[in-house]
Amino acid sequence: MKDNCLDIGIIQAFLDGELSHDETSRVTAHVALCDKCALMLADAEEESAIVFPALEREFNTLVPTQRLWSKINDSIQLEKENRPVWQKAWAFLRFSLTSPSMVAAASLLLVFGVFGGLLLNKSRNSVDNTPPMAARQAAPVTPTAVTPASTLNVDEREVPVEAPEVSNNHSPVIERAIFRPEVKRTQRAAPAESAPAAAAYMPGEESYIKTIATLKRSVDEQKESVLRPSERVAFERNMAVVNDTIEKMRVEVKRNPKNEAAKQILYSSYQNKIDLLNSVSQKEELVASLQ
Amino acid sequence: MKKLIENLMIVGAASVFLATGLLAQPTGRLAPDIDGAGAPSPPSPMRPSMFPRSGVFTRDTTERSIKVDPAINLEFSCVVEGNIRVNGWRRNEVRVFVAGGSKFAFRTAQENIKGDAPVWVKVVGINSDRRIGPDSECLSGGSIEVDVPVGASIRIRGREISTAVDTVKKVDITSIGGDISLRNISAGISANAGRGDITVEAGKGSMMLTTTEGNIVVFEGSPSDYGDIFKANTHSGTISLQSLEYRQVNVGSISGSVSYSGPILSGGSYNLRTSKGSIRMSVPAKSGFRFWATYGYGSFACDLPHEIITENFVGPLKALAGKAGSGEATLKVTADNGSIAIRKQ
């Protein structure tokens, strides 16, 4: 991650809340892993903390800034690009109808189009004596074309497409039948899968995981609004540390279930994770109570 | 030309829309200093958009005092911002001085048994010029100075506050941002700084110190009663403890080092833990304890004469169990990704 460090523009946009959700997540994840960028972010935030109060009055004056101008222009451009096709077509048509030469050309095109269409239709009717494709498919099929289903694996088995029987007087055209693969009808074995998963947990581990999952859901919704950028970076960094420890200890315990030290660290790490997630919820509650 | 006029119209409409929105939105900015008596408040480190402020606070300078019971419980249930200094004095009186902030009042929640002095007083802000919603009871000030009896218990809940408390009985502080500095607290501390450092000097009684993003430094701490415990936790920060005389110490950091310098008391239980960082202890040479040291990607060193009872080196994790001296205390040190060192004082 350190190869593609963030530039100061992106960091400033991140602080100003101008990045999209995905970009914000990307920056947060990067800063959590890159000390250089974390330092740069901290510096930028410190500068902002000094500059913002000093310039608060200027920020609140009602003068459209360059950024506002560019945003407005971008919006107009975007709106133009996103205009529906029929609107564009209508605009073109409206423009075209103002010129008499264009009207004449359009009329000619229309007339040619109508004649052309009529001619094509007539010629198709005369040629259309051959049997339809469905009838051709219904013709007798050589049995060798079908591989016996019993010799195939279940997944490879093919089922012939049933075609409607159409009688015609023309000589039969022998063609290989069209096959399509059978749709796999494997049922989701959710209960069967969850049973071994539950069995894979150590005693007490499942409750930790469930608690963490519940907390994580609520925290994921809150953290964007509750935590400052630098706090979010610290939070993600700590979460990465804890997750890393959990991952290592899980592997260790799986390898050696009698390793009590690894088990203890694993449980402590789960507790740390819960504490981390709880800290966000508690902060949110505190913020709400101090209104 | 037509296009230009159209663009100009859009821009004009957008400007008007924006201007209307800004005017309609409550800014939450502090009103200008009208009387000029209040000291100008320092620039808030909080960015304006992050936490919408409760309302519009005027900048006044107010001082009030009230006669109270010596064991007063003084509560600041909502302080939006400011530097709070609380000092204990030998008078049965509470004095609060707010410079460059909102007006406030004392609200008596309970009186003593004799009924002649309050034992529980709340300090509430008066913000009658709040434009939206009910009147806020939050206090705001550039500088808030409080004098209380030395036997007072202080409870503060605040947003962006820097707090210093000196010579009182008990303290319970929770803040979202800002440092907490405590000195000469005689019967217990509970401090929770969301984003800030916690410093305690010469504190007694149970201590529960928690910070999400900050360091914890404690110098001279001891129990005021049997069984008082010491607990310190930070998510991102270093914990440094010196001269603690607790028999139950529980310390943890997720990404930060832990440093302990002090005695290992007989019968004590010491649990020091960090996920990413090292643990360094400096203990008297004659200390006696049984220890369990677990560490990964680091090393273990103990200067004291000791014997290793069990060793378990499996994978990246190393676990040691041993004994130093008489072994009357238990010491559990865990550094998931770091080293452990126990040095002689």
C-alpha cells in the first residue's frame, strides 16, 4: 500500500468530506496501513483545526466560491450527459425541422423507406416456403447423436429439447438435435453447513462472534457520522491489529487445540474487538446525551 | 448566447438556493462578545460540521457561589466546551466562575439530613436565546473555574473540554475530546476521555481510566480502602504507571506500549496486556511473584533471579511460566506482538 501513497489533494478532500463513499473507505483503509499518509492526514487535520475557526466568518459569507462554480458547471455538464435519448432526438428533430432542405431530405428518406419496406416484405413472402426451424428440428434424429445419460456424470448429463411435432410433406432433413445442459437442482444445505461451522467454534467463541456481528452492524452505520477522520483511521488501525491477532490465534488454536496461551489471547482479542466497537456506540450515545 | 443566458439563470438559481439554505440553517456559532468582559475563548479544535452544537450561546462572564455541605456532590451534566479547573478549598462553599461562556445557575437536587445545606448540586447552563427546540442546560465557556470543599465529589460530562481537578475527594469525568488532568484525589477516580490524555498524580482510591485515543500517565497511586483496584485501558496510546501501590492492577492497550515502574506487592494480582507494543516493568530487586508471560514476535527478558517452570514455544507464540523470589504475587504479562522486559529498579 505504501507504493501508492495519497496526495495532499485527496487527503484534503477526505477531510472536507468531498470524497464518495467508496473513495472514503479506500482512503481510510489505506491510511490505516500507511504511517506516512496517516501522518500527513494528522498534519492536514491539525492545520484545518487552526484554519477553520480563523476563517469561519469568511466561510459563512454568501459568496459563491471557485469550488461552487466548478461544482455548478460539473452538475450542468453531468445533466447534459445524462439527458435521455428521446430528449436528445427531439432536440435534434426540432433543430432539423427549422431548415427546409432538411425537411425535404427527410421526406425523401421516408418515401424510400416505405417503398423499400414494402418490397422486402413481398420478397420474403415468396421465399418463405421452406419449413420452419422447429419443423426441421422435429425430424427423425439418429440415435447415435445422443450419448446415453447413464454413462455420463450427473453434472454432465444433457437433456434433449422437446420440439413440437409439425407434419409437413417435404423430405426430412436429418440434423443433430439441440441439447442444453440440465439445470442443476442442488438444494442449499444451509443447516448441514452451519452444523460443522458451529462445531468449529471453540467453547464460548460463538457468542463472541455473534455479539461482534451485532455490534458491527450498528457501528458500520454510525462510525461515518460519529468518528472524525483521524479517529476513524485510528479505529480502523486498531481493528486491523485486533483482527490480525484473532486470525493468527485462530490458526494457532486450530493447529494445536491444547495451546491455552493462544486461546487466552484469542478470547482477549475478541473482547478487545467488542470494546472497540462499543466505544463507537458509547460515543454516539454520549454525543446524543450532550445536546 | 441563449445557452449563456440559460447557464447564467441556472447559476443564479443555484446561488439563491444556496444562500437561502445557509440563512435558514442554525449555525451554532458563538455570538460575538457583547460586553467585552469575557476573555476570548480559544479556537475550538472541533470542526464546525462534525458535531452540531446545541444552540446559540452568548459569551458572558458569570460568577456564583453557594453554601454547601462539606461532602457536596457537584455535577456538571453537560459542558459543551471550555477549560475546566476545579480546586478544593477548606470552605463549605462552592464558587463557579465562567468567563466567556453561557450564564448558569445552581440547582439543588438534595439537601443534607439537617436540611441546612445542599449535598447534591447541579450546575446548569441558561441559554434562553436558543432558537430551536427546548432551552439547553448545557454549559459553555472559555474558562470555567470551580472552587469546592475538599470533601467534594465532582461529576462532569462534556464534549470538547480540557479538565484539571485538584484536591477533591472523588472524580467522575467523561468527555468526548480533551485532556483530563487529576491531582490529589483522595477517594476514587473514574475518567473516560474519548480523545485525549489522562494524567493522574497522587491519586487514591479505585481508579478506572479509559481513553480511546490518548495516553495514560499515572504517578503515585494507592488504594484508599482495602481491595481498591486500578484499571487503565487505552485503544491507541501508551500507558505509563509509576509508583502504584495497588494489589489489583489491570492494564491494557491495543496499539501502544505499557510501562510499569513500582512495587509488586505481596498477594497482588497484576495483569498487563498489549496487542501491539512492548511491556516494560521496573520492579524492586526483592520482589517475589509468579509470572505468566506470553508474547509473539518479540523477546522476554527478566533481570531478577527467576526460574522458568514451563516453556511453550509453538508457532509464533511463546508462553512462559516462572517464579521470581518468594512468588507471593501473580503477574500476567501478554504482548501479542511485542517484547516483555522485567528490570530491576
